[in-house]
Amino acid sequence: MKVLIDLQVAQTGTNPEAGKYALALSKAAAQEVGENGELLVLLNGSLEATIDELRAELEGFIKQENIRVWYAPDGMGSICDGNPSLRKVAAHTREAVIAEQEPDLVILPSLWLGWADEAVISFDYEPPGCPIATILPGESFHGPQKELEQGRRGEWHRSLLEKLSRADFVLDVPGLSEPELCNGIPDTNRVRWPSAEADQLVEALQVSVRSLLGEARSEKNGFAEKVMRSLNLDGVKPKLAFVSPLPPEKTGIGYYSAELLPELAHYYDIDVVVDQEQVSDEWIESNCTIRSVEWFWKHGLEYDRVVYQFGNSRFHAHMWDLIEKIPGVAVIHDFYLGDAVAYREDGAGKGLALPRELYLSHGYDALKPIITDGDRAEAIRLYPCSYSPIREAKGVIVHSNHARDLAREWYGDTVADTFEVIPHLRVLPERHPEEKQAARQRLGIAEDAFLICSFGVVNKSKLNHRLYSAWCDSRVANDPNARIVFVGETPDAYGQRLRSEIEGSSYSNRISFTGWADSETFQDYLAAADVAVQLRTNSRGETSGTVLDCMANGLATICNAHGSFAEVPDSGVWKLEDRFEEEDLITALDTLWSDHTRREQLGVDGREQIVKSYSPEFCSNRYFEAIEQAYSQHRRSRLNVIKTASEVLDSAMQHEVLAACIGNSLPVSTPQRQLLVDVTVVAREDLRTGVQRVVRSILSQLLDMDLPGYRIEPVYTNPSMDGFFYARQFTQEFMGGEHSVLPDEPMEAHTGDIFLGLDLHGDGIAAQCGYLEGLRDRGVKVVFVVHDLLPVTHPHWFPGPEEQTFENWLSCITKFDGAICVSQTTADELEKWMVSRNVERKRPYRIGVAHNGADIRQSVPSMGLPEDAEQVLAQIEAKPSFLMVGTVEPRKGVTQVLDAFEHLWQQGKDYSLVLVGKRGWNIEDLADRLENHPEKGSRLFWLQGISDEYLERTYAASTCLIAGSEGEGFGLPLIEAAQQEIPILARDIPVFREVAGAHAEYFTADTAQQLSASIDGWLNGYKMQRYPDSKGMPFLTWRGSCEKYLDFMLQ
């Protein structure tokens, strides 16, 4: 049972006591609903100051993702002095949000809200299709009685009493409720409890909730039946638009629809909507009005019900646009719809339709074949590409549990659980003994022939070659009167190869192919055949009516238990295993050839199963139930809100306010939750710093990982923006695409999504802090990566404004859910900073640690060597060379290291110093000294902006990594050196000890002379093989680092 509680009474502050009891009611409901149900809490996002506090209060009682937030339009105000039009839109929005949750019970702890605050309570516009419960109010809920009796407030009070009388359940809680307000409330709607003292009210609420849920459960089915009975009480059939191809179009769905429509007409007054020149079915022409797609665009919203028949062919390409604007029930015949979407792009002029649908349905993974190889066929083969019609539909019908299982696999339980499974209907034809002979005469088949037919397009998924192979080894092949006919087209190379092989064999005169068979020819073969063989592999959720055709015509049918075939009753077919052995198929062929009685009985049993489970009468009744259920649930409520708003709002400014309200309250859903990864700096300009290397590496791993239930969405912002944008153009280039096929668009986040602040841009995040708090309020988990705290722990190393910028950034990120630190040292420093700044939080702040990865080749390495690279590398390798890696800035200790090497050079030591890193801030004097040094190009090298390929070569050419930095967040060069088995001489600071442990030699040096002694001493030990070996240093790959990120975020 799914229960939703509206907790606005705990947000307004106007009735603190009522708010307290409403919270107690919510906690009691959470315990009563338990694991076998689901409790949702609804909050008003316009009362944002209370949201985080209420989330904290409910922590441990319900999942954070079950707290849903809706937003009223800005400027709405209260009932007393607000904007009535905006309040009407707000009421529609709130009820649409409730309807989309599809609860079984809605609990409104108080109706007496909104007079002097921005709460909105109603159940007038968008009936949720479920019972409503409220508490019979007392003074703690509605205020002093005498204030409710006069003027506009009196009118408001009386309207609420009327609503109270319409509630399905009214909780009469002694000590909270006023009995005199019971007038007009049917006794059957009231739920009473024994009297309770004031200090027992919380306990009384717990008892009341238990009783309420018990009564609601018992009435749940009855309520649904009441909704169904309320339909068509006046005897007038609802007007239904049936959107489908129809005969004579060459599509099985057209003929399926022609069989369904006469039975569906018992329930609806039907117009058919077609994108074709003519309809050849006599019943449809006589009983239905035939409408064009163009006419339907103008009049589609006038229908009571709309049903779309979706299939994977060009005949359905127009339906994508229609269902978006004119929602209805979608019948999905083929779960994989990529071919139809491709036709929309090629034949219907819908540019980029395929990449857009692939991206919407499956994320960037599905785009890879197109943007990297230009291989549309591979993308269509691999991905269903079917989410748009599912998302836009009011309800979805499929014909097999297999199709629903595919939906569960690709789009998750929430989507799959909305699917209704209705068998693929078949009309049971009358059978007359003479029909078989007549059909054989028309087809030119001998009366004494033993005829095996395989119906449908000849392609690899139909396993036609397995039938031929089994035939060749069977006894039936030795019967000169035995024949096989493949009744269907051979459109691709597979079919052509099989046909050529058979035509070159000794069976060429007994095995034939018909090509496309019209309806009359198809029916003749059904009547003429003795046995049908229908095999399948690599099912893509398609509905195959051919097995049912064979059963309906009394044919002994062999099939394998693959996809939807597995659901065909065993008694009606000879069913092989999904991955059957050829010997089993041979046995089935030989048995049915030799045993006339067995063959006849299998045909009889098949017809019985059609009558029982696939008849038009049975299926049309299921259709009616599914359609009415879908329309009672008020899915696609977003459109209703927009329609209402367009009627009551009259200014462009108000429409802009509405767009934000609807976008935040009813965001366009994706089939997976989003992991929103901030890549702002890298997307704008990759500075190739250590932070950007982390960003590139983690993003690369995320995009390459299989993360069930989530899609990776890189995003970006800048201080002038309000919010974030999807970084689609950047991501497509990052993945190796030569051109972008998707544009950047504003980001929309949903409850259950995760925002990962991976890139570092303090000003940008500080500017978006309010926006990010809005994400947190509506259930998005917000986590940041902390690379170091050096600007606040050592501000003298950074430009003047940097300390305050970093303080602002830290103040912002610690308002959210947690931080992933690149080292334990950084994590400890973050905890100390939070204590020192007295950071106050309502919910715990989690801090995790994930070391950076060390495999350069997996960090999306840049490639390329300058012309002089080989010469420089030879010079480095020619003598003992000490390598420093990192941006040249004050904290890196470059000045002291350079002083130490100058001291060594003065002593006649022939060592080289190699610096790899771009120029940083506050190093004007040092940069000038390096650029003009007499040893430059001889024993001093400064390689700026080099590729990762060049860096890797430089590591290999060097003798030792010298890590002279006085402060770091991690120390990635230490691990990279270890990967190259380069020894390490590092300054003795905590983070280097954490990273390298016993695999490095450490120095402390306050002067250049002390450091030069350490360098010289290390090299002497190196010559005598006495130095710590870096080879065994533990490290994470970028994949391992990424997995730690995910472990933290998904907890």
C-alpha cells in the first residue's frame, strides 16, 4: 500500500502544535506501513526554510527519496492577500504531483491552511483516484472559532467544512478534534478512538493511523471498483481515437488492429486515425470514422480516450510526435523501436531523431557507436530506443511478460510495474475439411504432400537455417512428398545465403521461398500446411502473432521457448528448449510426420488455447480495463497544469514563473536516475592541472562503467547562470566523437538523483549555492570532491582573494550531504575546518576518502611529442636527473630545490633538475630565474604544458622523483613515479607519508644546503643500492578510485 502525507501544516509555523501532531502522525504511519508498503511525504518547496529541518526530523523513519517536494509559482501569496490565479495554478500543480505518485491513500493532517500563509490544500481539480483522509480539526488546527465566522475568512472556513464532508476518512481523535464539526460528515466516513488525555495524544494518533490504514486497505479494491463503475453511468460510450496502421498496409499490426476493433467497439465509439491513403477492411469502413493524422493534430484533445499501436517500422513513425502532444495509452508491439526512430530521421524529416531517442532512453553509452564510428545499425541493434512513447503514455500495454521483463532490465522496476500484459489476440477461424484441399489447389501443392511451413520474414533471429539443417538429417527429408515452404520475405544477406545454399542442394525442388505473401496467400498456406515451425533467438521484445496464427488454424506447431514464445501454453504447441539441440528438432519433425493422430491432437489443443487465452472477446475486455485504469490514474498531469495555467495567466512574466514552477515540480523524467557530474572547468578549458586530470580520469571511468539504474550526465555552469546545463557537446567530444549530435540544454534534476561536484571552481559553486540547496530540498544527493584545503590552511601561498573564495566554497559545500576527499589528510583537515567554523547541520555530514588513481593511460591522456623531445629525453637520461612534477607555484618548494641544485652544481656535481608543470601564480621572480638560468637546456629543464605521453617518457628517463612540495591534497606524482619504478625522495609531510609509506625516502630541510645534502646523500645510497624501493607502493587504478566514489555516493 502506498500512502502519501501532505506535511505543509508542519511547514507554515502558523500552527506549531498541529505541526507537531502531523509529524507524529507521519512517524506512526511509517511504522504501520512497514516494509510491505511505501510512505511518501509531500512538502511545499516555497516554504523552503523548513525542508532540511523536516528531512532531518524524518531521518530513519522514511527514505529521503520518498520525501517529494512541489513548488508554487513565485508571487502567489496567501488566500487573504495573494494572487488567486497563481494559487489556482499552484493547486493544480500540487494535485498533479500527488497524482503522479499514484498513492492508494492521501492523508491531509489539516485542511485549515493557506489563509495567511503560502500553503495550498485542495482536492478539487485533479482527483487522485484514491481515498483522502484528514483529521477532524480542533482549535490547534484551525485557530479560535470566533475568528472563522466573519467576512471572506468565514467563507473560506465554510468551504473547508464542505471539503471535510467529502473526505473518504475523517480521523476523530479525542483531544484534537471538535465534535461539533462532525455535522454533515457521514458516520461511515468517521474513524473514532477512545478518549485520550493530552499527553497521550501521540499514542492516540499511532492507534488512529493503524486503524485508518486497516480500513483503507480493506476498501482499496472496492474504491477501484467504484471508480470503474462510475464510468459511463449515462450509457454513452466514450469517444476513442485508435491510432494505427490498418490493412492493406504490409504490417502485421494493421491486421491485428482490424481483428481487435470490432470487439473494442462494444466499449467505445471509435474513430481510426491513419497515415495512409486508403483502408481496405470492410468492417472498419462501415463502423468507424476514418481520420487523417492532419485532422487528428487539430482535434485529438477532444477525444475521451486515445490508443496508439506502436511497432518497429515506418508505419508508426508519426506517432512519436502525436503522443507527446495528445497523450494516450501506448500498445508496444515491439520493445525495440530503433528502426522506426531511424525512419523518423531519414524518411520523416526529423533530424537527429535517433541520437536524441538513444540518449533519452539509455544515456551516452548508446551514442558511442554513432559518435565514434558513425554506426547507426549497431546502436539500433544494441539498444531498445523506446522510452519516449512509454514516458509520454498515460498507460502502456504489452503482449508478453518477456516485454515487461525487458522494460525492467532497461528502464527499471518503476516503469515496468506500470505495464499491463494483454495477450496478442487471435480470431479463431472456422475450419472445414475441404479448405485444405482448396488451398493446396490454389497454391499448386499436391494433395498427398507433407507440407512444413515457416511463417514470417526470413532472417537470422528466426533460425531458419536450423530448420534446414534439421531437415537434412531427418527421416521426413527422405519422403519424396515432403516439402518446406518459407512463407515470407528474404530481405537481407542471411536470407539470400540460405536461399542460395538450398537452391544448390538436392532439396532445391522441395524447399521454396514465397517472398512477401499477401493476406490471401498467407491464409492459404496456413490452411494448406501440416506442420508449422516457428523458431526464435535474440528476441527484442517483439510480438509474434505467427505462432498464434498457426495455433488458431489448427496447425501442429513446433516452437522454442524463447522470448514471448516461452509464454505460449505448453499444451498448445510442441515446445523445444530455448537453446534447443538439433536432435530435439529432428525428433519433433519426424514424430509429427509419422504420427497423424499426434499431429491432429496438437492442432486441436492449440485451438482450445486460443479460445481460452487469446480470443478477441477476452483481450478486448482486458483492453477496456487497462484503458480505463490508465485514464483514472491521471498520468501526464503536467499537460493539465500547463493547460490550466494558459487559461488563467495573462502575462509573459507569469508564464516564465510557471515554467520554473512546473520544471521543478514535474520534471521530465528519465528512465534511470542521473549522476550529475560537474565538469565546469574541464568543459570550458582543460587547464591540464592535477585537479583536471582527476576530473578527466573519473569522468572517463564513469562513462565507461555499467551502472545499473543510473545514467552519467556531465554538467557545467558559470557565475552568470542560474543553475546548470547538460554538457552534451563537451561529452560527445570527450568520448571521441568528431561532431556533436546533441545540444546543451538546462539541467533538470529529480528526487533520487546525485550531484557530484567533481571539478573545482569556487566562485561558480558559491554563486550556485542557493540553486544547489534547492536540489537538496527536493531529494537530490549533493556531494563534492575536496582535493585539498591549502588556500585556508596556508593562505600565504595563494593570491589574495583565493582564501576568501575558498572559505566561501567550503561554507557552501558543507551545507549538503558529504564530501569525498582525495586523502585521509585532507579529510582530517576538512573535519578540523568544520569544527573551527562551528558548522551547524541538521543532518550528519559524511566524509569519505578515495585516493586518486595512478594509471596515466586511463586518465584520458593527451598525446604528442615536440620536435626536440628525443634530444631532451636523451639529455635527461645521460646523467642523474631529479624530476619535479606539478604546477610551478610557491607551495611546491621549487625555489628551495633550485637553490639546492645550484649549491650542488657549485660543488661540481653533475646532476640534472627537470621541472614538468605549467606556470602558476606569484612566481614572477622564480619564472624569470628559470627562463634565464645559465643551466637551462643543459642541466635544468622546464617542460611546460607537455602531453601525458611526454610526461610518461620523462618519468622513464629520470633517476628520481623529488617531491619538494610543502603542502598537498594528495601527491599523485608519487604514485605515478612508483608505476614507472622510479625511486622517490619526498618532503616529510603527512600526506606524502600516507601515500608512499615505506616506499620513499623522506627529507626535512629548512635551507637549500640541508636539502642539497639530502639529495647528495640519497644519490650515494642509490649507487650502492641502498634506497627505498617504490615498486611495491600500493595504489588505486582510476577504476578503483571511481568505485570508491560510487560506494560513497550510493550508500
